[in-house]
Amino acid sequence: MPPLASFTPLLLAGFAAARACTNVTIPVDISSRQGLFEEFPIEGNIDVAAFAQAFTQQGRNYTAMLLRDYQTLKGSYEISAKFCQPDSGSASTIQLLSHGIGFDKTYWDLPYNNYNYSYVDIAVKQGYSTLAIDRLGIGNSSHGDPLNTIQAQAEVEALNAITTLLRQGKVPGIDTSFNKVIHVGHSFGSVQSYWLSCLYPNNTDGLVLTGYSANGSYLPVTVAAWNLHSARLNQPLRFGNSSSEGVQKAFGSYGTGTALLSGIQSLLKNVTIQLSTNEIWNEVATTEVGDLINGYNQTIAPLDYPSGYIVQSDFTATQYVFLLPGRYDIGLGILGEMTKQPVATGEILTIGSSPMMSPFSGPVLVFTGENDQPFCGGDCLATGTSAPSIPAEGKKQFPSASVFEALIQPETAHGLNFHYNATAGYEAVQTWLAAQGLAAS
């Protein structure tokens, strides 16, 4: 096992060459026709567990049970994003990157090991500009009521608004208008990119749907495997609204940087039942002990998620849903747990509400790990049909696509960007885009 020191962010420093990046805030106005759900208890972890039990009960449509009416949500929101371009300047083609559940915009530009796992780095080296967003409701984008505001449809409308602003050259901080916008999603971000192509087929030039298939039957297993907890209780210093001042004072005698970690280490070393170094590492890194530590060193302003934002319980749940044992760097996996993001209850209730088919007539690539759990049940090749893979069955969603292709990344689970062979996948995506006439220009 890695040393406890690997739990700190100090080893994550690095740089990515040949690119220029800036953080931008994008104001969007949206109008979204979406569900109005009955309120239910969701304050504590027991409430969250009850929600997951109700949602995953066999033969029960909990979304339909809670739905009371429909509403038109109208509002102005802010989307946090990171814009990157080659040092030589921006091309007229941009990749608009939408993350999945459990992540934020950093999924596309992981700083770990000198940005060795960065999708953005590979795309920019091929001449593309990229815009990685925090989806509406998540990360540093505007939050909102997690049940009746932050729903899939509202996020699709925000994604469409950003796309239009990119084409018009009206994104604050970006002095370029883009002739072509390629939508690249991961997981729920792929669902939303697909959804956009259904409602606004003329507002995308190409789709790359990673960590995706048209098969939603594994969602209940995924929700159960997350062992969901209230986000503000799981990582109170990052997700809540409390100051870390008291924690800093309690562990201040251990110095700066790794103070809380050192304090927990000291406590565990002196418990009645003696723990080995490896056992201490497991206790800190793979359980909620680590989640209590997370954010202490990095959180400047808490994200202030209200009740109704929920998150996977710990690193073991993260591995089950996102990672293939033996095929990822444990340090990067821990970084994923340290920087994880929650999901809104409204998102879970509406994730399966997208249209059945898209009229989009451009090129579509589905790129999914062979051992993807949420969309393939852990084996994307076990179709039981004549289709070569479960993602390949998604072709029926795109009857008018000029090209539809499903690529399966071997020895990779749902969180593609966290696996050893991630960059080979990035290269395959860029090669495919160029073959479809969507090379950077």
C-alpha cells in the first residue's frame, strides 16, 4: 500500500505544456419544462438510505410515484468552466466537455502525475480548444434546490445555452467564436449531450459519449453500490457550510499541511487494539475517516450544498462503481475520492427521462470501458444478442447519424480517465474525430 503521505495533495503538483488555460464564469438564462416532485425527508444519512431503498425497489417507479405535476423552470444561473487552447491560439473547433456524476470539470484535466491522465492535454496538443464545465448545480456552478431545480432537463438547457454562446463568441473571457462545437460527455454528461442532440440537433457538430450505453437497467445496482450519504455530512469541510477553524485549532500542534492527517494517525496508533501501518492506511484512505479529513487542507470556501445533495460513502464505493482493481493507480483513485462531487436527488429521479431517439444526422462515437458497471453491469461484451457490445446497441438511438461507432476500451471500468490506459483512449477519440472531418481547424 502507498504511504500515508500519498494522501496529501503535495504529490499532485505538475504542469501541462503547450497550452493556455483560464477559468471563466458563464451566465446562462434557461427555460426548462420539468418535473415537480413531492418533497420527502432527506436531512440525514438514514433518510438518504431510505431514498435509495425506495428508488431501487424492484417493480417500483419511484420517479412516477413522487411526480405531482410539471413546471416551467425559468432562471439565470452561472456555469463555472475551464477554457484551454493551444499556445498558438484558439482554433475554430472546440470540444465542450461535460462530466458525469461523482466528478466536476477537473475530471477532464487531472493534475495527477504531471497531467499524465489529462484528456484536455491530448486534445489541445491536437489543436482543439476545450471548455470543461461544472454542470449546473455542481461544483462552482450555481447550486439550487436539489429536487425541483437541479434536474437533467435544466442541465441540458444550460448546456445548450453555453453551446450557443460559444458559436456567437459571447462567452466572457473567450474572445473567439467557434464554427464547430463537439460535445464530449462522460456518463451523466454523455446522457445530457445525447439529450441535447435530441432537442437541438443543429446545435452540435459531433458527439463523443464516453462511459455510456443505451442500457439503463444497471442504474439500481449503481445507486445501491454507492451506499449514498448526505454530502454535507460525508465531507463536512468541503460540502457543508462550516469553517475549518475549529479543526485547525484542535490539530494545530502537528504543524501545517498534513496536520489533520497526522492527528488522526496519532490517534489510531494509540487505540487499544493496535493497528499495523497498512491497517491505518486502509482506515484513513478507504473509509469515511478519510472523507472527514478531505477538504481540510484544500477547502478555501465550503461548497455549501444543502440537504438533498448526496454522495457515495467512501473509497470502496468509488472503486465498485468507477474503477477496475489492478488497472488504476491507487494514488489517483484516492484523489478521485478527495475531490468527488455529489449528485442531486432531482438528477437521480430524472436521469432516465431523455427522449428515446435522436434526429441528429452527424457522427456519433460511444467510447466505453470494457468493465463499465453503470452502463454494462461490469462486462460490456456480454450482450446476449448479435451486437458486438452493449454500447453498440445504442445505434438504435441514432437512426439518422452519418456515422455511428462504439469503441470498447479494454481493462477499463466506468471512470475511464482514472485508468492506466486512459491516454490511449484519448488518442483514439481524437483520431476518430479527425476521420469524421472534425479535426481542429
